[in-house]
Amino acid sequence: MTSAFGAALEALDRSANSPKEFCRPFVDLFPVTGASVSTIGSLLGSETLSASDGVAARLDELQFDLGEGPCWDAVRSGRPVLEPDFTARSSARWPALSAAMRDAQLRSIFAFPLAVGPLRIGAVDLYSVERVALDQAQAKQADTMADVVGRHVLRQALNAVGRDYDYRGNAYSRRIVHQATGMVLAQLDLSPDDARLVIQGHAFATSRSMMEVAQDIIEGRLSFSSEDDGIEASG
């Protein structure tokens, strides 16, 4: 881990409860003009949480309105979208968005999904008015930083709702959740904290308790994977 990358991760952790600060470490670390962080989709809705400037905020707004663009592609695919020279590309990929991006004189755009296991909740968008490219190491760093932001965003959303998704019931219930956490950990190769967060997030998304979701996981009615939408349910 380079010192600059380590400093960026520390800055993101310091900003865990201040979403408006999420984009600053990206702009400081990478050769881009601006950045934004947004939630997208049905789980948390579509909203810009952080934008470095008006152009970044407007780019998010356009993508929300049009239903297309790099942030949507990143969320749907679960993979980074890298366009080092947008002007050299056909407008067929994002037909409605392309004209607005050219009017804003954007040359490069990159998007990284906010994900916690199979839960894709938003994206980080980076843009530049100059042609720039992210090398493999930089793209991996940005993707790692987006994962950190994703965990912070999901935890904050769960903490903000009135219902308690951090189940602290009796000893039997805690054992069930603990056992299910171990199964999700094995399915997704996550840390225990992130595996538990996946269970919490799924409980939130389906308006169920952690205990109910955990029981389904243990009894084989629900499993998670890193493929496709990452969630499989049966019976």
C-alpha cells in the first residue's frame, strides 16, 4: 500500500459519518478533475451523497434522469467502467447522455460500483476535462476505495432507519445469526463484519428481520454469490 493510498483510505474512514466528504480523497489521489458519490437503485434510492463541484453533481443528475451512463453500468455489472477518451467513442453506448457530456467538454470518465458482497448500492464517478487514463494499479485502488465507501454508506443507511437491523435478541437468536454470518463469509470470501453487513442489508431490502434472513440462509433457502445479481433464493 503506497503512503498516498493509505492516506486516502484513512481519509475515507474519517469521513464515515460525513458523506459530503467522500469524494475528496478520490480527487486528491487520482489525476481527475472531479468526483461524485451516489446511491442508485431500489435499495437506497438514487441520490448524490457527495460531489466535488457542479459538473460532477450535474453529471449524476443527468444519469438519474436518463437511466443510463457509467454509474448505471457500474452498478448493473458490478465492475468498473473505464473511459479514458470518451470523445473517441461512439455515442451508441449512452445515446441520451453523450451530447450533454460533450457539451460539458468531458474527455475521460470512470465509474466504480459501491458494493458490499452482492449488494450493489451506488457508484463513484470520476471525470476529467483532459484525456487521462488510470493504470491497473490506480483502477484497483479506486475500486478498493469505492468498496470502503459502500460499507460506510450501507452502515449509515441501516443506522438511520427506525427499525433495528442489528439483531441483539436472545442467545439462541444470536447463535443463528452468527452461524449464518459464517456461511455468508464462506460463500463470498468476506470479513465477518462485511458478511454480517450483507445479512443486514438483505434484511433491510426485503423488510425482514436479521433472524428471518439468517434462518433462510442456514436452511438453504437463501444463498449469496459473486456472480450475476449475487442472490439466490429457493422455496
